[in-house]
Amino acid sequence: MSKTTRYSGDEMWKNNVEKIQNSELFTLTYGSVVSQLCRDFNNNYQEVNQQLDRMGYNIGMRLIEEFLAKTGAQRCQTFKETAEMISKVGFKIFLNIQPTVTNWTQDGKTFSLVLNENPLADFVELPMGPDNRICRDLWYSQVLCGVLRGALQMVQLDVDVWFVKDVLRGDDQTELRLRLNKFLKDEVPAGED
């Protein structure tokens, strides 16, 4: 009779058993979330976009703490520094990609993030119906807009974030736009000193 070796969770981790990162788990399950939202809202893709944005906003508000803990980053002095930090550090840490920062406006308050790859859209193909409504109305990766808004709000930046292009819609690239509305004042929450 052979003796079977059993490992506890800690021993498996130490023994380099293949690990799934949080980002990989998220990207693997994201399609199911979008699909369920489409069913729940009877293919009202505008409402699905809003729900994905809300989910992302809540995720972003929590991710910023992990980001700051992992990086030890100090407050960026300009919106351009913030854009570079988002692209070169934030996306790299959480999705292992590095979007390109481009298309700055003259006033330096709006820019584009061009995603050369989008792990949320890997292995995804939007169904082409007779009216192509899903390709016209659904922004499949809308959760990213919410994540950026939520995370930036936590560091006192009020921004708008929206998709301009998406390869899933047949565009040549995936592009998000970020616009700085205002810097929020550092305020102590009510009841705290």
C-alpha cells in the first residue's frame, strides 16, 4: 500500500504549485458576469453598461489601497504624472498590461489610454445579430471605466472615463478617454479629527 502525500495550503504554496492570480480569476469569470447582467436586464445594454461601471467604481475604490500598499507611491503632482502612473504601474500590477498614454488635449486635462491588449476581452466575440445592437450599445469592458473613476476619486481626482473605441466592436484598437473635472479637496470625513 503506497502512502499518499497530503499538502496543506501553505505547503502547496511553498512547493510552487501553479497559482491563479486575482486578476486571472477576474478575467476568467468576467464574461459570465457580463452575460448574467445581459440576462438580468433583458439585453438593455445601456443598463448593463451602468451596472458594470458601478461595479468597477466599487472595485476601484478598494484597489487603490492595494495599489498604494504595493507601490508605496507618493501623490502625483500633475495629471500627466497620474496618467503615467496609471499606465505604467496600475495596469501592469492588476492586469499585466501597459496601455499607451496619448492624445492629450491642449489644456492637459484629457488624454487617451490605448490598450494594445485587453485581458477582459480575451476569447470574447460579441454575437452579431441582425440589428447588431449588442455591438452598437454594449461596452463590454465598461468595468474598467468604473475602476479608474473609483480609484482616482480616492486620491482626490474627479474624472470622467469613457470608451471611444473597442476591438470587440470592430475598431482597430481599444481606447479609453479620461477627463479631469477637478481636484477634490482633502477633507476629513465627518466625525473624525
